[in-house]
Amino acid sequence: MASESVGGIFGAIVAAIVLAVAVVFGPIGQYGKPPKPAKVEPAPAAGAPAVPAAPAPRGPVIREVPNQ
């Protein structure tokens, strides 16, 4: 019977620690947290020449091979 009481006390201590950690770190995800600020990109200077953007990388070319 003594081992059951020690186990119950140890379980209560572990549960209290887990609950305290959950309260400290708050809810998981964006719920309950302030929204993240959006990134603002600086506008290019008026006198600077515009650099064309690099073309998007293309994927591999897949060709159908006829059955032989």
C-alpha cells in the first residue's frame, strides 16, 4: 500500500509540473498570441536601374518512352 501512495504523490508532482509548463508557454499555435508583423520590403530608389528578376527554375523534362 505504501508504494501506491508514493506513486500517487509522485504522479501528482509530475502533473503539477506539466500543468505549470503548459501555463508558462501558453497555447500551441497562433491562438492567443499577437499576430506576427508583416514584412515590409523597401521600395527601390528612383535613380537605380531596375534589375530583372531571375527566371523561375524549371523542373525536369519528362518524355514518354514508347513500349518496345
